[in-house]
Amino acid sequence: FIFGGATAYFEDCEFISVEKGFVFAPSTPKDTKVGFVAKNCKFVAADGVPPHSCYIARPWRDHAAVELIDCYLGAHIHPDGFDDWGKAHAHSTVRFSERGSYGEGVSKNRASFVKVI
């Protein structure tokens, strides 16, 4: 997975999950405006990765930030999209959002702390 406290912009990238798990694990600092941004990217899985077995992101630290813009999500993406990694207290501090997502991994039942635009 991709992790850390950087501001990073990914455009027209392909993220290939090779096993169940997470794509991003940001540790965005509290006062950092932007964390990881993926635009026009594809989230796909290698053969053998089960449906609904991967999450887009989970917080490494409490102020984690990930934004997806117009990305393709494969069937391996869990309906919640994002996971809190057992940090329910971070629901009010994480900044996970997506807009314009399409594909089999799109769900109307995203985790409650995810902003779908």
C-alpha cells in the first residue's frame, strides 16, 4: 500500500491490488490541507483477489486525508470503500472523499465517515 504523511497527487495511475487489504494508509498531519489525491485512476485487482476484499484507504494517523476524483473501482473494493482501522474516534477527523467514481466497486453504502460528492 501507499502510506505516509505527504501530499501526493496521482493522475491516470493504475493501482493493482495483489492481495486483500488497503491501497492507501495516510498519516496526513493535522494542519496539512491536502493528503493523497487520485484523479482518473483505476483501482483493479490481480487474479485471485476476492470481491469486496480491499479498501481504498484506512487512517495511519487520525487526520488522514484521501480524495478520489473520477476513478474506476473494481469489484474487489469493499462496499464501505474506506475502513477506520479500529479508530472510531477518528471518524470526525479523517478526510476521506470521492466524487465521480464508477465501476463495480461503487456503492451507495459507504462508511459513515466518507464524504461522497
